[in-house]
Amino acid sequence: MASPRLLRTCLFAALSAVLVASAATGAAHADPPRAAAAVAFSDTFDGPAGAAVDPSKWQTETGDNVNNHERQYYTPGTRNAALDGQGHLVITARRENPANYQCWYGTCQYTSARLNTSGSFTAQYGHVEARMKIPRGQGMWPAFWMLGTPVNWPDSGEIDVMENVGFEPSTVHGTIHGPGYSGSGGIGAAYSLPGGQAFADAFHTFAVDWAPDSITWSVDGTVYQRRTPADLGGRTWVFNKPFFLILNLAVGGYWPGDPDGSTSFPQALVVDSVSVTTGDTPTGTAIRGLAGKCVDVAGANPANGTPVQLYDCNGTAAQQWTVGSDGTVRALGKCLDITGNGTADGSTVQLWDCTGGPNQKWTVTGAHDIVNPQANKCLDVTGNDSANGTRLQIWTCTGGANQKWTVG
């Protein structure tokens, strides 16, 4: 799959010197009322056209990348990475060869930008996402990814949330790299849009849900891959420590190949937002309701269609929920789902692959309701019955005790 994406040694020596393992951020957003997750990092790239990114969140790397034989030089300043005044970060790849930008093969043929959050923010578990529109063209290599700290690649680990190579306009890749499974040996999978649609035609949301023993990838809320230590064949799982975020647009390299006569310039990776949400615990938090009991996935079974029920609180993974910034409520790598996209009173809820559908969207209110906006109905304990195993459903909001929930 993906080749190692490290810059030359001198750049990472400087980078490693500023790494910190804290999860602090310059401008964390306030928690929504009673939410199961806290926004640990968020950037919506508001600001005047031509402005630089917020330096309290991002630093700009400079240099080339001999390891992948990429063709670009990552520049400082705002020529290749700037806000557009419309709530976007634009990372622009240009065909140019200024004499002061020297690459491994001589004077660089292209310039671009690479940004990271080292020194300002690291994540350890949670929902990590970016909404972006990728460039198009042979030789383009946009990516949203993470590196483990301190950087000692590949032993410190790499999580590729999204990579695209220009010769696959309809496909993105999600990959993990670590000791014994790096470079072309990385472990991952691809996701393709239906009907030959191109990712460059519209914005899409690329995300991972990261827990101590699993990483789950999704595009626009649709899960396409889940990896656990069992997938490593006895090799070391290195994803239990802080990682920092990286956004970049590479040009050329071993994997995408060089641009050709069909590639027009400039090309741009347009980033609408980046966010990281984390639960009260690494794997989420309990949602308590009637008689002090918890929202529970029956039998801790992650299969699609597993009933969601009321049960004695026991702290297991079947009761660890996170509320994402996309409105989903998740456990075991899947979403709280209204069966059959139902909107009628009595429609049951279940666990299902995250699809981004309206039957998987929820609003947690300050009045302790959990509401599905499409149906305009509340998460409800059937029959006001507090017995273990009572199925949960949606029902017209009444304010009753069987519709009141405390998250966390």
C-alpha cells in the first residue's frame, strides 16, 4: 500500500525536538450539553483570504522527501498553504522550480505544503475526521494522516486516515504502518465511490474511530475497514500512545508516479474542517437511563442488527458510547441505528455499520433527551420497563423517566 511518508532525516530531527505528548489545543470548543464526547481539537479555517493557518494549532514543515522520491518542495509561508476567506484551508501544488528550493534530484520541479500539529496537539483515541475535497490528476498524492510520538518510524507507528493517488480518482486508502508492516507492507484497505464518481468533484468526510484495540475507517459515515491486533499476525500493535495530525499534498513518488502531460497545475487540496472528539474514557462512556441502568449492546455482539437494550451498568465495551461531531452515537465501532430507517413510534434501535443516514443521527439535549431529528422522536425504554434486556426504541417525546438519559 502506501509508501513511508517521512521527510529526510534532518527535518525529522527538528520535528522530534518539538514533540509533546499532551492533548492540549489552542482553541478547544466548549462541550455541548450532556454530550458523550468532548471536542479535543477543531479547526474550521475561518479567516481572511490569504491568511496563514493558526500557528497555535499547526506548524508548517519545509523540505523535500527523498524516501518516497517525491518531486515537490514543501515551502514555508502562505504561497502553498493559506486560507481562502470562505472557511477553507487550501494546500496548493504548483509546477515551478525556484533555484533556492533544492530536492534530492536537483532543482525541485514543484512546490506544495505540509502541515502538522506536533508541539500543539496530540490525540490518543477518539473520532478523528477531516472534511476535504481532494485534487485530481496523475501524480497527485493528498493525505490526512498521523504519526506516533516520539517519531521513530516505523516503530512509532503511522495511521493513514486518507490517502489518494491521482491515477485512482474514485478510490481512497486507509492504512496502518508499524514495525514489520511498513511501506508497501502496510495493512489497510481501499474505499471506492459508486458509479465512477471522483473524490475531486465534491467534499467528503474521512474519519477513523480509534480505540485501544481497534481502528475503524469510514468515508461520509460509511465504515469500510476495521483493524485490530489480531490482523497483525503476531507483530506489535503500536497504537496505544499519542499521535499528531498531518495534512499534505505530495507530487510524484514511488506510489503515485510522476505527473504527466495530462496533469494540470495548480492543483489544490481544499480542507473544510478537521476535528478530534474524545470520550470521557478511551473507549467511550456510559449512557444511563431508567432505574440507573445503561444503554447496552446485547451480548456485546458487534454484528449488524444486534438489539440495543437496557441493562445493569457493568463498564464493558458494550456500554461504552461516544457521540461524534457528525451526530452519531457509537459503540463497538458501529452506530446506534433505527431499524429500517423507521420514524414511527415503536421503531426499535439496533447496532449497525455507520452509513451516514438520518436514522443514525442523534441530538443530545440539555434536558437529558436523546432525539432523532428525522423522526423528531426520543430514545425510549419500551413500556417503561426497567428489566434487564428491555429493548430500546424511539417514541414521541413525553418527558417521561423512560426517555431521560445521563451521558457520562
